[in-house]
Amino acid sequence: MGKPARLLGGPGQQGDVLRGAELIKGLEPGWVIADTAYDADHFHETIQKAGAESIVKPRPNRIEIRPFDKALYKQRNLVERFFSKLKHFRRVATRYDKLLANFMGFVTIAAIAITLR
């Protein structure tokens, strides 16, 4: 946990939850841990179809509150720490590259460097 399984890039104005289904496609996770931004019915359905348990903290304004495992949710900090380490790479943090393909290439190199440490 805390190591990247898949990296996807997209337009900055697009919400992350719209690409969430692509991240778990083809994987067989036991559970999917995500923050409040991923609390959408369509994403929960995708997680269930993948045969995984959804560990997503519900939005405060949600009418139907879904239960989630708070102990497992605390493990999300490993992912947050990975993104923090990723931002130590100046070229990734400042996004000098205008083309998504070039930017994702450097993100991949940075992720490999972090994983090999």
C-alpha cells in the first residue's frame, strides 16, 4: 500500500472521480480507499462491480450516508505521503511541460525513483 499501481493524467479542470473507474479497471483490489472527492454513486457501483469494498469517506452534505471502515481509511495517508514525495520533484510540482504526454513521462520517472528508494 502507498505504492503506485497506475498513473493517469487528464485535464486539470476535470474532476478526479470521473477517471476513478479507469484506475481500478483490470485490477482485483480487496478494497478501494479514497477521500471525500470520490464519494459518488457511480464510483461506488464501479468498486462493487470490481468485487472490492468501498472505503470512501462520505461528503458532509450526502443524504444517504454510506458506512466506511475508519481504521482502513486512516491508511489513506500512505497515498497522500506518496503525492507529497512526488511534489519534491520540481519539474512535476511546477508542471513546466505543457503536453500531457511529456508531463506524465516525468511523473512516471519520479514515481519509479520514489518506489526504488
